[in-house]
Amino acid sequence: MKPITTESHEHDPPADAGWDYSPAPERTPVPIDESYGLFIDGSMRAPLSRKRFETINPATEDVLSSIADAGAKDVDAAVQAAKKAQGPWARLKASERAKYLYRIARRIQERSRELAVLETMDGGKPIKESRDVDLPLTAQHFFYHAGWADKLAYAFPGRTPKPIGVCGQIIPWNFPLMMAAWKLAPALACGNTCVLKPAETTSLTALKLAEILQEVDLPPGVVNIVTGAGATGAALAEHPDVRKVAFTGSTEVGKVLARSVAGTSKKLTLELGGKSPNIIFADAAIDQAVEGVVSSIWFNQGHVCCAGSRLFVEESVVDEVVDKLRHRMQSLRVGDPLDKNTDIGAINSAEQLKTIERYVDAGEHEGAIMHEFSGQALPDKGYWHRPCFFTGVQPSHVIAREEIFGPVLSVMTFRTPEEAISRANNTPYGLAAGVWTNTGSKVFEIARKLDAGVVWCNTYNTFDAASPFGGFKESGFGREGGRHGLQSYVKF
Amino acid sequence: MNARLDVIKTCKLFIGGAFPRTESGRSRPILDGDDRVIAHACVASRKDLRNAVEAARKAAPAWLNASAYLRGQILYRMAEMLEGRRDEFANAIATTTDATPAKARKEVEQSVDRLVRFAGWSDKFQQILGCQNPVNGPYYNFTVPQPTGITGVLAPSTPSLLALVTLIAGPLCAGCTVVAVASEDTPLPAVLLSEICATSDVPAGTVNILTGQRAELIEPMASHREIAAINGANLTPSQRTGIQSAAADNLKRVHLAKHTEDQWEDDELVASPWNIEPFVESKTIWHPSAT
């Protein structure tokens, strides 16, 4: 499940060694319609709003398809379909409900290459990651939750769980299909019906998922998919018949949603931003730790809410870590996301690229020292950002405080475990954290003291359907995955 | 001339293990059933609330790092101390509320038993709320509950003692420190509960109790950036909306219940692990398993 291989790359030649990899493009053809409708009540419908927008391949800027921009009436139609379907879905024998989810998991596995390629085309992530991380986890999420459907009574000792009703689910663009699975699978297993809103730059795999839902004969209305931007999401969250709002995205939008549901009886779970610390102690296995840093910040171009974007290195080993990190960074393959050797793909959108560039400028402006990938030339078209890291970063610097959501790392040092913990926790966020040490007792003490919902010890950015994921503090509340994730989709 | 003048108790706030007067210099009378003044309660201000939060923050590391066994013993010690002062508490409730002496006594006894129940939960809920996760790979992966942080408690008017004890004990059990706003109408039992805390090995600042006006203290509590969670009961719809809306600023975990008087007696409803769970965060820890 590691996003990037953990083998030692010590003997890898630097990228300027004078020879290069041959292209290794993934060629699986993917049929993409010229335009897509909204998936409502079991079929694809033209949007009542009559509005559309284009989705592009961020690696080429080519238009891939025309996507429906759902308006309030479309959202209402989707919610009504979900409402109508909810009673029968909840009354369905739980073991039969489970079988639909098992079927979905199986069809995703069967169509996984096609979905991986589409994910990479629409979002820019390396095919290696969509193929080896996103798709396996997407299928696993449905398979795992399928089995919960008829066992919910065992999940909450002393309580009787019931479905909540219609769930409005708003997901981000960094792991489009996997986030859809994280939202849909537990909701459906618990007897709810769903209206899912994908992010506007990455609607295609969700719409492909709609085909799969039709293939497996999921009853109409149980899942509805409305594409669109922020206004569509707001209409969904504010719809009075939505009983539960689940959102993954920025802390800023999460707070807006929290205010919008205040005073209603809607349930809310939020999986928001982060500025996660990754701590390397002098007694760590340094080569492994450096590989962990690569996974923590450059996985998926750094478009990861739990990215380890603040690296704290014990002072006595900082030179060694920085040297190895610089060397390792140069060995990354940056470019065509469909190339099977690519480590770093395209930035998801022009807008996100601007955000990242603004932060990098701020880092340089505030006096931090940038170390940048200088390997292969970047393609002429598309949105690209070289992986980089900053040294000489002060805790007060913007790049050490704010979520960048790009391949940009801030490296800082510490002298004592107490200092590492206090600096790591000195953030309003609390999504994830990493700790690297070969001392067992230290692992558990540091893990205990870090204020984060996920603590990766001697590893980073590993995910699993059985493993609860979610934040402390302003990184949100509620968990996704595992027994804990079910609680987000039941009432008592 | 053998009449003796009563020595009337000065009721103060309970902040950081001390009993200060409100900085606002305000108080209001506590009346008995015949509308005679038997004491004066402080009317805490938002500044007092901030001081209480500061005390709760200072106390937080020690309380969250205390062993679950120790936290259980301290909660049990509170029960012991309350048991020893049953008559005084029952008298305070009977004198200042509509409760009959028998009902007041029952409420005190239930409060003692409630503390004993939570004392028992303190080193057990982790095994119910936590678990080991069977991930698909060579990792040891487990989820443990950790305290959310400083919890603001908003106690309802009645039952003035039992509800306050219940709302405080859940977060305490979780390892959170507490800033509580007592029953507005009948603050005397809360004032006495402060004395129980002060004499039960509860570390200073772990529990802070304010008397005053709910409407005045709700907003500063809900918007305080250092308060991580709110445990309240029987609030009005507009109060609920106000709390949830202000709490969004730092994404407080807001747990607002609505219970009838009878329901406060129901251990399954108000004193189960699910009354501790809102005040913990689930932390999932991964470690590779290899040789």
C-alpha cells in the first residue's frame, strides 16, 4: 500500500547522468463520452440548469468532456430520488444490501485499469499511484463495508444503530474515486442513500462509477451523482431533506458548512486540511526515513490532506537527511502522468498551480532557502510544479503554517523530544503525523503525545479501509474507515 | 439575648483549585422556599470564564497524562466525599428547589452512584472505544481514544446536582479538564460540589465551576478558541444554534442533549461509554511489522 517504493535508491544515478528512461506509457483505451449528464434516480439526465463546464486533462490541457453543472433544481431532484429510495433500501435485508456492495467492489476490480487511466487523465496523478493505490483502496473500501451491512449491531455495544436518511456528500479532487468510495460505501452499508458531489475538476471517474452502479442493478435513487462546483455543493448541504452532510476539503469551507448546519438536526462530519508534522530522530533508520519523507510530501504531487509538509529533523542528523533528500529528490521522475515510470504528475488545475507558486514565492520572500528538482524538462503544456523543499524555515513563516497542497516541504530542526512534540502540535490542524525512530518506547510515547488522528510510525501515507482516518482539532471531526467510520452514518 | 446570628456562607467561584470571587463584583441572592436570603452566589463574567479556561489549560497535561486507574480513583474519591456530606447536599437541594427532602436525598445518592459508575468506566471505555485494525499489509495498526481537550459544560436548571455531576464526569473520565457553568436557578449544590472537588485529590484546575447567567456565558464559551468541546443539556433552540454556529470557528465538538428529569437517572442513557466518546478523539497508529 506504499505509494512510492521503499527500496533503497542510494545507487540510483542522478537524473543528469546522461541517460534516460524510455517512455513507458499506459495505453489502455478509455471510452469517454463527449458530454455527461447527472446520475439521478438510476439514469443519466440532462441538467435542468442547462449549464455545463469542460473538464480537462491537466497534463495536456486537452478538453476531455463536457460536464453538467447541477443547479438547485437538479440537486433537489437528486435528493428527492434519494429520499424515495431510502426506506426500501434500509428495509432491504441487510445481507442483500451487502451483496450490492460486494458486486460494486468486484466490478471496480474488473474495470480497475480503465478507471485508473481515467483518474490519471482527469486529475493528473501518476498512473503508478492511481493503479496501485487509488483503485485497490477504492475496491477494498466497498468490499470491507459490504461486510458490515448485516453486522452493525456488533459495532456499537449497548446501542441500536439506525440509518440517518439521505446523505449529502461532497468530495475533493485529490483522490476522486477513492473519496467517492470512502463516502458511499459506509453510508450505503448503514442503510442510507446518497447524493454525491464530486469536485469540479475531477468528475469523470464518479460518472464512470455511475455506469458500474447501473451494471450491478443498484436500485434507482440509492446513489445519485450531481456534478458541479461550490454552488452545487452548497445547495446540497443546505437542502432540508439531507439528514447528513459529509465533506472532505478545506478547513475554510468546512467551517462554512458547520455554520450552515448549525441549528438544524443534520449530522455533520468533516475531513479537512492539515499541516502534518513528520519527525525524524537521530536514532531513526535514516535511509528509510528519507524514503518516508518522499512518500509524505511528494505522493500525489503533495495534493494530500495528510501530507507531511513540516519535516522536523533532530539537529545532529539534519545535514545527512537534507543531503539524502536532495539526492533522492533528483531521482524522481516528473512528467507524463500516464508514463508508468512517473513519480510526480501534473498539478490538478491552473488555479492550484497558482496557489502553490504563491506559497513558494512567499517562502523565498521570507528568507527560506529553496532546494528544487532539476531533472527532466517539464512538458510545455499542462500544469506542473517541480518537487522542492525549503531549509532555513522559521515556525512563523507562511510555508510552515499554511496548507500548500503541493509538492513543497518545509524542513526545520529540533534538539529534544519535548521540543519536537511542542512544535509539531503548534498548529490548529491535527490530521496526521509521522515519527521516525528505532527506539520502540520512544515510538509509542511520541505517538501518544502528537495531536493527530493518524500517526504513522516509521512509515507514512499508508491507508486501509479497516483503518479509521480523520482529524483532531481544525482538521475536522468524524472518522472514515474501520469500525469508527460507521459511526458517521448511523443514528441511535 | 441568647439568639445567635447565623454565619452565612459566601459562595464563590471555583477556578484553578481556588475559590475567588467574581472579578465583576456581582452577586445575586440564593433564596430558600420562603424567599429568605440564605446566601449570595457570584454572577461570573466572561473574564471569569477566560480565567477558568486558563486554569483548565494549565491543568490539562497532568490530567491527560494521569493513568486511567488514577483518574478512576479520583472520581471514586469524589463519590466518597459526596457520600460523607449527603445531608448537607440534600438540605441545599431541598431548601433551594421545589424538591421534597426525600427527592433531594435521592438526587444526592444518585449523584454519588453516578460518580462511582464513571470511576469504573475510566479504565474500561478505552477497550470499548478503541480497537486493533486488520489492515491489508505488514503493519500493526490500532486505534485509541485520546482526550479532546478543555470541555465547557453547560448544566441545566434541574436536577441541579445530578445533571452537573453527570455532564462533568464524562469529559473528566475521558481525560479532559472542565469549565462548568452551573444551574442558573439553583447554584448552591454546584458551589458545594466545588468543595468536593477541592477535597478529593482532583488536581487544581481540572474542574472549574462558575455560577452565573447561562445566557451571558454561553457565547464566550462557544467562541473561546481554547475550548475544544462542549457538553450541554436542555438548551433552547436559539441557544443551540448560537453554540453550534460560534463553535464552528475552531470546530469544537458540540454535544448537546435534551433530557427529562427522569432520564438523568438512567445510567444507560447518560453514563455509558457513549457519554465519554464525544470527548475523545480516535487516534490511529501505524507501525510496520518486520524483522
